[in-house]
Amino acid sequence: MGAAQLPTTEFEDAGIDEPGGSLEAAQAAETAAPEDDMVQLLGPDGTLRHDATFSPFLERLTPEKLRGFYRDMATIRRFDQEATALQRQGELALWVPLTGQEAAQIGSGRATQPQDYIFPTYREHGVALTRGVDLSQLLKLFRGISNGGWNPKDNNFHLYTLVLAVQTLHAVGYAMGIQRDLAADPETEPAAAVAYFGDGASSEGDVHESMVFAASYNAPVVFFCQNNHWAISVPFEVQSRVPLVNRAGGYGFPGIRVDGNDVLAVHAVSEWALEHARSGQGPVLIEAYTYRVGAHTTADDPTKYRPAAEEDKWRAKDPLIRLETYLRAQNLADDAFFASIKNDGDELAAYVRKTTLAMTVPDIRSSFANVYAQAHPLVAEELAWFENYEASFADQGAGTVAGSTTENGAA
Amino acid sequence: MSALNTFNLPDVGEGLTEAEIVSWKVKLGDIVAINDVLVEIETAKSIVELPSPYAGLVAQLLVEEGQTVDVGTAIIRIGAAAEAAGAIPMYGAPAADVERAPVGKPLVGSGPKADAVKRRPRRTATPSVPTAAQSVTSAAPSVTMAAPAVATGTDSLVTPSSVPSFGSGANGTRDGRVLAKPPVRKAAKDLGINLADVSPTGPRGEVTKKDLLSYQDQRTAERDDAGSFWQPIRASGLGTAADQRVSRIQVRGVRKATARAMVESAFSAPHVSIFVDVDASRTMEFVKRLKNSRDFEGIKVSPLLILAKAVIWAAARNPSVNATWTGDEIIVKHFMNLGIAAATPRGLLVPNIKDAQDLSLKELAVAINELASTARAGRTQPAQMAGGSLTITNIGALGIDTGTPIINPGEVAIVAFGTIKQKPWVLDGEVLPRWITTLGGSFDHRVVDGDLSARFMADVASILEEPALLLD
């Protein structure tokens, strides 16, 4: 049963009396049944499982919301395919596919509230969707024409972080800020910060530091780790001898391992964790046990380091298929619903393609303009030097957008 | 008047400079939708399918299969939303397998080939420190730009002549993906060794430096041509004159393992060897018929196949020969992992056919061929050699009549298959030319007593004499 991972006393009492003891117990449980020792509400076969703690969360979900989960997951998968194709066509320098991790991202993203603040890695396309970010804006970074692409303040969805794991520190700092806002004005709406990271980032020192500070300050932060089993080519077993979720015990805050391919369980667990954080009870670590079905990035070839059989095993646990099975079995969705989603996906893909192709290279001068708010003699001098240097080339303004350019007219 | 859209080879990895066109998935005149797969390319990192950025009619394929071209080279022209547009869906499914196909391929990091240094041409008249080198580089691009125009010639499939330098690079990558790290590749290239010939032992099946070196040692040993064999070795300069009259071959790898296994077997298992001459004429006929039968078309059939079948058949009647001696018990196996000793570039290997008892004659033939070709190519994996239960050694392949084979450790019996040749044979009181072979067998006397080994060998012999008995 899932909650075994989480010392049962934690639900009654925010503090953990004997983290060491529970750690050992959790470890023993892990060796006994590593696969099952996680919260799961919707099994791979599309039928519901019971969980004493988290099943009640399902009652909050309307049929509309359930269909919405499916729509989100299918949409983001379609977007992912389009972006991958755009990379293969030379329109993006790189793409980071998320296929396989839809449930972990949509389930957790949909559990957040507008006042929460999200710190993503570079793979959180699904979370971006739940936060209402225009998906085509995600591609600016990967087209190499922007360091960001959207205004984080619009959706409380921070810019993608390419430096592994640093966003966990940012998230804790932000959460500590939330605490101070609350202290200054008790009327402030309670909020939480969410730090997304992966199993690879979990091996970085930054994650440790962020968890220490989160615990020290009892900061309202949810550490959401998508354990997708592969840090590029390094398997999870090499990175940790024990389940990642066990680490929470070491820092003294609750940890929950959840089936990351089960959108219902991820949503329930995330709601619990966010409420826990918002209500001042401190940080929570969620380990969403999932799998990166595709490559690490478009510049990676997983066939070089892992067997196809492993991928097949995980495809059988596909998050979309199991929710579709459930929706159909419960008569909550019909063929027309799924057809409309496919249509909408293609429309979105066409929109994303069109928007991306229309993106232009920003003038390099804007970089000089963004250094200081007001004119600055040193920047002006450097700009002049650059203009002079640029003028020394024979080919004026050679485009710097990734890869190919369209060349019309019969040659 | 439809405009043509040109698709230039993109950089599908991070910082790749070139790729080989492996195969076109479309042909001239095909109508493609956006994201339909156009072509398969192989980069320094891996094989990738490129989806079409345009919908329309395939008007020109600009690069031939097998050609390696630079990133940015125009590879295909597609007519913009062709006149027959009604039929063209703007959007194809990105590819058949939703999860698989569009997902990326190349491995992280830069490729094994150093990036070509390309400089933007400088204005010659610029005041900024002109050097000789700069004037050279400014001349170069105009040459490369002119080249494709020259090549634009006869038919629609134009080979840009601006890519002549890649002939050498295509060498190693063409015939399959041999895994090896760049320094090993470099060393192999320097030594003139084709990596595909080296048997890999790396944890992920890659050729290691050690593999390369032991291959090189073996090769040098073999290359010492007979003519100069008795000459003192001229090499080095180190060592004394006496040293030059012998050559020292490091015992490593398979040689070492073979030596250990043979000593272990020969000195721990009391061997008994017995021999029997067999008239294999009917086997030869049978093999001939199989070769001609349509069912076995394309499958290599040899007398070894019949012997293998005979051994499996005979082992079922005399189960103790298919066993392991552990000291306190005899483990009789109800399966036959039939080992076949093979001389390979790495040395003697005994890969086995798992559960050979379940295979039909045809399946067994295929299995033997696979096993042999894998072994000859030096690609036999450790798992294929583990868990053998009984072994055949085909010494006849070298023209030898018979010998006393040494049992493969962990087993209790081995059958040596001598050469089959025509000899005078007495049949019904007449001397006739018949196809005769000698079967030899060695048995671990701790497990297999004389009468059992004799019965087993007689059973095997009876099949070679009359393969029809297999039918019972």
C-alpha cells in the first residue's frame, strides 16, 4: 500500500519522531516490493485502486475535470511530437521530449493554484500547459532566440532552468519569501512554491542544500521529483541505492512516492502536499515514479544505453491509455470526445508550427539595450566596437536561427 | 508556377556538421504531408528519420543514398502545396508510432569527427589586420558554392560534387554500428583494423582498447608469413639474440580461458574415449535431398545437422550423458543446450543452442548456421556459451578422421565428428565405395560407464547410418 512510504504518524503530527526508524522500515519495504510501494489510484489496467489516505481526494474530481486531465495529457503529447518534428526539420536547435511523463506533469500542475509559484526544469511542458502558458512560447528558448520566452509573472511559472537543480534553491528562497509576505500581511492568500526536478538533479548538491533550508525554515515548498529512471544515460540505480522518497525522512519532512503514470494519484498526492505546505506545515517531497519513454533530448539516442524491452515494459503503463480505459469504462467519454481531442491537437500543432516559423531573430542590439536602464558610456563603447566588427564581414547579417532556412523559387 | 520549397540538411544533434543519407523514404512524384518521414540519415551519433517540413509534391531528390553531406546542404525540393492539393492533408500524423518515431536519436556530446572550422568571410578591404590566411579563407567559399552548380546536370538525382572528401570517412560507419570509444576508433584506424572484425568484450558490447590490442597481437602472429618464419625476428632492438629466435605471445582472453578449462577438465574428469566407424552414405543422401527440397531453400544443410539431431535423439535414450557432475550429485538435464565447438578469430569457443530438443530439423539447421556465423564473426556473447549440456566438435571440417576430445567443463560427454570420405566398405560380402566417417566420444567416467557410453555412441551411429530412424 502506498502510504507505507510515508510514516503514518505524519498525518496526525507534522513532526517526525523517529525518522531513522521509519527510514529502515521504508527501506525494508522497498526491497520487498519496490514496484508496488507507491500511491496508486488508477492501475495500468484502467481500474481504480483503493488508498485509505488518497482515495477520498477523488471525490473532488468532477467528470469534466477527469476529461480535462485526458485532454491536457493528449494535448501536451501532441505538442511534444510537433516540437520534436520541428527540431528534426532544423527549426529548433534542440528539443527535450516529455513523452511518458504526462501524468506526473498534468496531475501535479492541475493541483496547483494560481497564487502558487512553479520552478520548472527544462522538461515541464505539461506543467506550463496547466499554468496557461502559450506553448509556442516554450520554443523560443529552443530556437535560440530568447533566454526565456514568457513573462514568469503572468502565470507564476518560472523560466526554464537549464542548469541542473538550481531551481530547487530558487524555489526554497521563494517559499521563504512567501512566509515573510504572510508575516507582514496575514491577509495574504497562502501559497506554496513547487520545485520540479528529476532523478538526475537529485544527485546534485543544490537539491540537498535546498532541502536543508526548506526544513530549517519550514518553508512552504513542494519538491516534486519526476524519477524518470534515466539521467541521460545513467540509470537510477547508479544514483541512489534507496528510493529517492526515503531522503525526505533524513531531512525530517514527509515524502510520498506516487505512481507518476497515474494522473489521479499524482493529482491527489500533489493536492495533499500543496495544502500541507500552504497551511504552514512545511515542505513535502513527492517522488513521481515514471519513465522517460523517449530520448533525453533530440541529441540523445537511448537505444545506445538501454534495452527496448525496458521501454516496452513502461509503454504498457502509459498514462493516457489507462485514463482512456477508465473514462470509457465509466461512460464519461465517447469516441467523439477522443476525436475532438485529436483534432484540437492537430490544430494546436499547426498553430505552434506557424508561430515558430514566424519567430525572428532579435536584433543583437537589444542585448546591449538591456544591460542598464539608462544609457551607459561603456555599453555604448562596446556597441560601437561590435558594429565595427560586424561590418568587417563580407556576408551581411547571416541568419543565426538554428539550421535550415526556407528558400523559395525554383532553383 | 508552383514554388519549390527546399529542405536543407539540419543539425539534428548538438553541433553535428554532416550526415549520411541512408535511405530515401519518398520518391519523385510522391505527395507528402507535413511530418511525413522523408529520409533516414545517419549522423556521427545515430540514425534519425527526418519528417517533412512541407506539404506537397516531391520534385527533386538532391542527394543520393550513401552520400555524406554537410549540414545545410539542400537535400530535397518539394513543390508547394501541389495543384492536386485537395487530396493532401495539411497534417499527416507525425509518424506511425506516436511515441517512438519522432523521438530523438543522436547521443549527447559531439561526434567523433572534429567539427569543420568555418569562418565567415571577411571583407578584403577592411582595415582590420589583413593576413595571408584570411585572404585564403575568403577565396574558399566561392569555390564550394560554385561546385553544385557545375554538378547540376543530367538527371534529377544530382550528386553535389562538393563533398568528395567523405569517401574515407564512410569506411568504418557503413557496415553496421560497431561500438567503440573515439580513441579506440582512432587506434583501429591507425592500425588499419576494421573494428567490425574485432570481437567486443566491453560491458555494452563495445570494442575496448584491450580487444583491439589482442586482435592486433593475434593478427601480427598470423601474419608472420611462412617464408620468413625461420628467420630471426628483426624487430625491436631490445632483447638478446636468443630472444630473437622465439616469439612470445601473451596468453590472454580466450586462449587463457581455453587453457584453464582444458586443464580443469582433463585433470578432474577421468576421460574415457571410444570410437566407431560409420557408413554415413544415407546421411549424405539425406543431406543432398534436404538441400534440394524447397522447404530448406536458402538454408545451409550439412551432415553436422544430422549428427546434431542424432546426438539429441540418442541423449534422450541415454539421459546420463546429458548431465553435470557436482561431487555429491549428478544433475541429469531434461533439456539439451547443444554446444558446438567453433574455431573463431578469438580462439576456440563453444557456444550452444539453447533447448535444442525443441527444435525441428529446419529450426536446428538455422540455429547451427546462426551460431556458426556469429562465432566466425567473433560476436559470440558470453550468455551463448553458458549453460551447455553436451558438445559436438566437428574436427572433420579440417579433414581429420578422429581424435580424443576433451570434455567441456560442466558436461560429461563430447562427440567428435570426423571427416566423411569415400572408403572401401564391405557390404553384404562385397567391397563397395561408401561414405565413411569416424565418430569419437569422450565421457566422464564418474558419470558415464563404459556400457552407457557405448550405447550412446551406437545410437548416434545408427542415425548416421539410417537417418530415417529419426522419424520414430
